[in-house]
Amino acid sequence: MNEHAIASLVEPLLAVGGLELDRLEIVRAGKRSVLRLYLDGDGPEGRGPSLDEIADATRAISVALDESPAVGNAPYTLEVSSRGVSRPLTELKHFRRNVGRLVTLTLPEGSLAGRIVAVDGDAVELDVDGVSRLVLVADIITAVVTAELRKDVPGDDDADEEE
């Protein structure tokens, strides 16, 4: 399998649907290979691709790979998913797509945890215990979304209301 050829084949297909290839992995599994494609994009609500978008992209990718020599003749399994919440935030678009989420940043002066309020220019605005804090993306060493078991998001129609 040729990673470059696969990426060149897949990226234009994804762009049509407003998606982008976040990363591509090829893992050998005996005589077979597993081709993993991780997708990203704004999605219908600006918070990443929906399951329907991932499913549509998977179908288009599968057809294109079947018609292309990029994967060669060896058997393979195709896996397509979103980039995942556990992936580090490395670009402004990643922060923008995670507005409202709790994050932990590693900065030169130490760690900082807060909720992303906004992304403007080259900075991220965090709510840190009720205090607004502006952090330049260039100053962030690492950034990860902190998993929350339950959080009511304003405007989230799926949230259960307490009675």
C-alpha cells in the first residue's frame, strides 16, 4: 500500500463533503493490512464531522479504493472514523471545533485547565474558574480535551433536563 497515493486519492473526495484527512495509518496484520483513516472537518454544527458525514465519506472512499491501484492487490480492512476527542489540539481549527469543551493546556509556566470560550486570530479564550484568560496558540506546548462524564451544553437539545 502506498500512503501517499491513498492520501492523494482520498483528500479530494473528502474536500467535496467538507471533510479533511487528519491522519492515515496502515497496520500490517498477518497477510492482511488495516487501513485506518481519521477524518476531521467542521461538520453541521462546527464541532466536527457527524456520523452521517463519516458514513458517506466511507462509502465514497471504499468505491475509490476499489477502483484504484493505490492499495495494491493484498487484502485489507478499511476503518474510517473521526480524529477522536483524545487527539491533541494542535491547530486553531481544532480549538474552534472544541469551543465549549474543557481542556488542559501545557504552557511554559505550567498546566492550565479551563473551558474554551472562543478562538480569535491566533489566541484561545478560556474560562478558568470564572475568569477569562487569553492564551496565544504559539505559547501552547500541548492541549487536550478533558473528558467530562456529564455536562449540559447551552442549546444542546439532547441533554436530559432535571425535574
